[in-house]
Amino acid sequence: MATAKIVLDKDFRIGEVDPRLYGAFIEHLGRAIYGGIYEPDHPEADKHGFRKDVTALVKELDIPVIRYPGGNFVSGYNWEDGVGPQDKRPRRLDLAWNTTEPNCVGTDEFAAWSKAAGSDVMMAVNLGTRGPDAARNLVEYCNHPGGTYWSDQRISNGSKDPHNIALWCLGNEMDGPWQIGGKTAEEYGRVALEAAKMMKWVDPSIELVACGSSHPAMPHFPQWEATVLDHTYDHVDYLSLHTYHRKTGDDLASFLAKPLELDNFIRTAVAACDLIKAKKRSKKTLNLSFDEWNVWYHTIEQDKQIHEEQPWAVAPPILEDIYTMEDALVVGCMLMTLLKNADRVKIACIAQLVNVIAPIMTENGGPAWRQTIFYPFLHASKFGRGIVLDLQVASPTYSCAQADEVPFLDSVATFDEEKETVTVFAVNRSQDGPLEVGGDIRSLPGYEVVEHLVLEHEDPKARNTADCPNQVAPHNGGNATLQDGRLTATLPKLSWNVIRMAKQAS
């Protein structure tokens, strides 16, 4: 049996976990909204039309913030279309996704639903077809208490209290040629600067996220970041990153190595931020918002056919990836990579939340269920709080088309000082057999293992469906033990593991 070693010391720390690291994203896209969170004719619908069964699953994930309303959608969105009496709202062509937007759900409805789901809203503004004026009006509508045109409109629309949205995105993927109203770095930097100034003049308490490159393969990355931040550094609080991992053919070894790219992407973006910090002689350190991330590849070809057969449909079933056990492992590794960079990654949003490349799936008029990727996210959100420790890992490695020296063991640890708990997250990438892990935990005397959760399946391509919603689900039958500061655990092949330790009562 292959063996690996970890060394954990509570005094060697990477950074504190910002709860917003476990954010999510819902866009007006496919069945994310209509048929996802909102289905007025469903038996589980509440009086506002939102599905209570879906809301319960969202609450189970304990998501602190949800990014809305896009995504590519926001770059052609007139936010005023989504407020006021629903029967008077216009139907619009959505050029981003070749669909029709009925505007049944808008700012007020989403803010109320998000609150019911236990989450805050992370609002994106349209800097594609619109600009600073519409953005500052939306801040006034959402956050000003009353006595002005837009705040009084909110009150007359039924929301007496301000929504108090604290976090705002200055557009979406503005470097992409697919983006409605896409811009050069100079063009975007200028408009983002003016929008940032005006939005903060309306509400100085808000935090702003500037668009970084759409993904690390863009030819202008990281020069885009440097140019944009040269304009906006003094007025924004975060830089956004987006990435989606895809599997090519049957090369599982390379797929499991993909998150190594994510770490390099983060480090390069941090370097761009720090370059502009040095150039401006600034005392401010700019952090990152990884506000779109996930696995996405199953439905790409299928979606092309849907668009051709159903142009301008309302809520067509697009981007509905049905995730496998393999995908859950990659999502787990992505989560661990975000945690390993918790000193600079403060916000992250799994994209998306319901139906569209999502941990939660639904059938119109039918059930809702947890996809395989639901579980690593649930475990990280529930147990990955506190301080990320600088875990030292020694593991055997393998080589593949994606990278050389890929460690079989990917692992990270968090330490909650207040609750006196430690959690070790670990993935065994080996396709051949289990991995025996030994750990040095002597810096935490008096601790014991309270649970070893395992997500595994004999078929790496196993998935959960409406008919078999629990085909892939975690069990607590892991064998981790801790004695005299020595941790031992066997990680099954191709498994996600959560080893929870707590201080014994004296």
C-alpha cells in the first residue's frame, strides 16, 4: 500500500477563512431561476413562487453570499425591467444565452428569497450595454433608506427596508469577445473607475469587485489585470477570477491534476495585484474574489443543439451537467486549493447553485436532489472554518499529460480555535488502490478523532439522479485514529475524506 505523511502545527498558519469563501452564483440562465429556485405551480412553492424544497437544500449548504443576476446575462440586463408589478414587466430577448427573459424574478424578489435562504446578495451591475449612471441608481434603489426617487420606488414596490447589499461586481468577464458590450482593458478600467466612484458616493460602505481576465488562458492575462487595476486600485476592494475545469476524453489522471492550474492562476493574479500596489506605493492589499468556479464539460455539445432547436425559449434546460464521482473529487481539490490560498482569496462562488452546472438539481413539477459535488462543498462549508493551517504533505506522485509529479494525496487542514476542532480534508487521487496516511499532530495534545467521513464509489462515473438520488453519498465508516499525537488513516482509492478532530473534555 502506498503511504503519505502530513505534519500539522497549529502555529503555522496561512490565513483566516472568510465565510464568503463558500458563496454561490445564480444567473438568469437556463433553469437556474425559472424551474430552479422559482416555480410558482410546483407543489412545494411558497406564496411567492419559490420552491421550499430547493430553499431547504440551499440552506443546508450554509451559503453566506449569492452572486446575482449574472454572469453574461448582466451585460445586457436593464435592472429596471425586474422591479415593480410583475404583470407590467417587459419580456426581453437575452442575447447572452439566446433565450427570452420574462422578468418574473428581479431585484426585490431575489433579495427576499436570498434572505430566506440565509444568504446575502452579491449584486453585479451592467457595464456592457450600460454604465455608471444605471449602476449608481441601482445602489440607490437597493441601499438608500428613502426620500429619493429610486429608494421611494423600492418602497412603493413593497420593500420598505433597504436591501443593504454590501458586495457589488463591476460587470462580468468584460474582456471576453462573447460578452455583450465587451471592452479593452483601458476601456473597462475607465468605466469601472467611474462606476466605482459614483456607487461609493451613494453608499460609502459597499465593497466592489473589479473584473479580472475571464480565464487564465486568455492571451492578455495577466496584463489585463495590471491595466485595469492601474485605473481602479484605489477604488475597488477585490479582483475577480473565473475558471472551469473540463475533462478531456478518458484521461482521469489529468482531470484530477487540473486543480494544480488553479493554484498557479491564483498566484499570478496575486502577483498582478501586488505589482500595482508597489507601483502606486499603496498601503492597501487587494484580495481576490473567485466568483465563478466549478467543473463544466458534460453538456457543451448538447447545449448547442438545444439552442438551435429552441431559440428564444424561456428557461430551456441548458448547462445541466449531471456530475459523477470523478467530478466530486475535482471539486473537492478545487475547494482545498481555495482554502490553501485563504490569505488572499476571500470570496468564492461555486457556479452555479441550482440546475445550471450545479450541486442541486430539480425536475419541473418533481423532486430536487443533491448531486455528487454537493457533498465536498457541504463538508467544506460546514467544517472548513477558522484558520487554514500550513499543512506539510509528503506524498508519492504520478505523471500525466496534464503535469509531472502530481501528488496522490491532496490535503488541507483548518483549525477552529473557539470550538477547539481541527478538520483535515483529503483526496486520494490514486486509481489503483488505497493510500495510507500518517500524520504528526503533536502540536494539539488532547485531541481525538470524532469522525472520518468518506465519499467514494466503486464506479468513478457513478452519479445521482432523480430516480437514484443517493447513488453517491458520504458514509462515516473511515478508519482514522489519533493516538499520542499520531494520526493514521486509510484513504480509499479515488475518495474524498473529511477527518474531524476535537479536544477531549478534561
